[in-house]
Amino acid sequence: MTKLPISVCMISGAEASRIGGALSSVAGWTSEIIVVLNEDVRDGTEEVALAAGAKVFRERWKGHIAQKNSAADKAGQPWVLGLDADEAVSEALAAEIRSWLERPGAAEDTAAFSFPRCTLFGGRWIRHGDWYPDRQMRLWRRGSARWGGIDPHDKLIVNGPTRRLKSDLLHYSGASIDGQIAKISSYSDDFVRAWREGRARSGPLDLAFRPLWRFFRGYFLRLGFLDGWQGYYIAWMTAFHSATRHAKVRLERQSVRTVGDSSGGKRS
């Protein structure tokens, strides 16, 4: 099989048990695989990546966005494909990408491609609600895009026209319910930091209404109820995530006011 002119760019922590699936899904048809590995990882991830033919670079952790841009900067092929260690390119998606890049002139005016991502949760592929189609912009012409957003929620900023592919990127999240709850704690702390720095907004009514809206939208409007108990739980979890981050901002505001009042009350 002729390899496509694509550099697969990944970042990774200790992912020896999962990264093999991601690598094997691209190793046979892409020209280059780059893995930027956290410098302190010693679980065998590097050996798995090297065995799959990847180029491995050890770097200190700089945050999701900076780390992903570092990996993309090392790409040597005309096209770049961003992939996470818990993902895999489906055969259908690989074939669809090939059909675009091999057809003369087909992708000539395209800066980037997006495609839906389908997540496995609780033993079920989630195809409704807020988790699907979860469209990802992950394949771009080198030099036409950079990673941006607010850590850890990176977003590809594209300069030029984009196209939408139909086939799924597979997401083997592997996260237990406890793991999902732990992510909510961590991600909500990131949101508070972003709010503090003026990069995120949280108004006085967000805590009251956004969580309810997120559940209603995910479970009813986006048909999350068709995904069984998993869809029901995801809708509530999404609502709880929204409530948690806005509650933490409210607490931060309250703390700032308390400190201000204490300082203002002091007399010399």
C-alpha cells in the first residue's frame, strides 16, 4: 500500500497500555509518526512507539496546547494528522482520507479536514447527545493551522477553507465513572484559572441555568436517551461539570470580595 504524505503527530504521557492501538491504526498508510513524550515517563511507552516506527522526542510538560504545537512543528510531510493515545483511525476514515488526498486536485483548495469522533463508554459506542458527533478538526495542511484554545481544551485554529469527512475517529476513552468525575475536578480548576485570566466567562445566571440547559439539550434535543443508561449518565455528568465550574467561579468571586473587605477594614 502506498503511504500517504501525512505526519501523524501525538503527545503522550504514561500510555504504554493504550498507545499501541493508536499507532497501529496509522502505521501502515502514513509516512511519518511523531510522538512527543513527557520527559518523566518510564512505563514503556517509548519502546511501544519506537517499535511502531515512530520518532520519539522527550520534552517537559508545557500544557496540552504548547505540547501539541511542539509535535506539529516537527512534522516533515505536507499533511499533519493529530491523534491522541486513546484514539484510533477507523478503516473507513483511513479510506476516506486516502480518497481525498490521492485524487488529483481534490484537496487543492482545502486547508483542513474535520471528522466525527465516536466514544466508547460503559461498553457502548455513544452516537447521540453531547458526545456525538463531537466533530474534530485533526487533519490539516502543514503551515495552515496551529493549536489554540484554553488548556486542556485545545482547538485547531485553521487559516483557510475546511471540509467535513463522514467516517468516525474512534475514541477508546477507557475512563471509569470515577475517572470521569476526577476529570471534572481538574477541568473545572482549569476553567477557574482561565476565568481569572480573562479567557473564560461566567455570569451570575450561569450557575442557575446552564447545567439544566446542558442536560435538556444533551438528553432530549440531541437524543441522548437513545444511548441507554450511558446516555442518561453522560447528560447528567455534563450538567454536573457545568455546575461545578460555575460554582467554583462563584466561590472564587466570594473569596476575592472577602479578602477585599478585610483589607478595606484595616486601619493604620
